[in-house]
Amino acid sequence: MFKKKSFLSYILYAIGEIALIVVGIMLALYLQNRNEEEKVKETVTNTVNMLKDEIDSNKNKIERVKDYHISVKDSIFKMSMPKSEKEIEGKLAFWKGMQTPRLQNAAFQTSIQSGIGKEFKPELLKALNSLYTYQDSYNEYSSQSTQIFFGTDLTDFKSFGKVMRSIQMSMNDLYWYEKELTEMFDYNLRQIDSLYPVIND
């Protein structure tokens, strides 16, 4: 009888020990998962804040040049063609070069390469992809336009009209690019504020 009772106590003790170990492991896993989730959440917050700063910075760059591009386009449209080389210099007072900024994408590229981008809400990721793809297209167009007009002799009477028409077309393209980009910047910033309201400044 005593042996049976002792054996039963041993079994109960062993079950209790195993239960404690299982509970301990489960608690440790739970805390580890919770810590990981907190780290991911913190990384997402930091990344989204960096994206907001980058989008704001790019938007400000566009704001600083878009009125100039409109002004150049309109000035060329209203310009009467010079009748001699002497008249050309006075016609170019508005021209200060292409003035196309290089828009940055470091925060977005980091979010993709680090894998944190997959933690973004799908609506935001889709909006960001559209914005940065269009932004890359703007950068490429700006670079090509700058190369075309770099070193062009604007005082050459024979080619003056042709060069002005080319610049006017480029400014028109830049106008539409910049109009579209400004709308996309605003949309993405609204998306961030709507989907991640806790991290608003």
C-alpha cells in the first residue's frame, strides 16, 4: 500500500514538473514572440517616419522649381523670335538652366532591401511603389534633358528657334511630371497619416 502511494506521488510530482517546464517554455516563447513583434513594430514606425521625411523633402524640391519651369515655358511661348544675334542676349533673361532636382529614394530602397516593406499595409505599399516608380521616371527624364541642353549654344542665331522649341517642350513635359508628382506626394502622405496615425508628427 505504501509503495503504491509512493509511486503515485512520484508520478504526480513528475507530471507537475513536466507541466512547469512546458508552461515555462510556452511563456518564454510568448515573451520572445512579443519582443519580436515590438521590434518589428518599432522598425516599421521608424521606417515610415523616414519615408515621410523623404517624401516631404522631394516634394519641397519640386515646389522650389516647378514655378520656374512654368515661367520658362510661358516666356518662350510669348517670345518673339530675334532678328539678329544681338537681340538674342536680351531675350534670355529668364533662362537659368534646366533646374531639375534629383529626387531621393534611399528610405524606400532601404525598406525594400531590409524586408521591412513587406510589413507595410498593402494600400501603402502599392501607393509607394507607384510614387517611386514615377519618381524614377522623372529623374531619368531630367537627366536626359540636362544632357541634351548641356553645352548648347543658345546664342547661335541659326539654331535659336529650334533650341527654344525643344526647351519649351521639355518644360511642358516637366510641368506635367511635377504636377503629377505633387499629387502623388500628397496622396502618399495622406495614406501614411491615415494608416499609421500613431506616428503622426
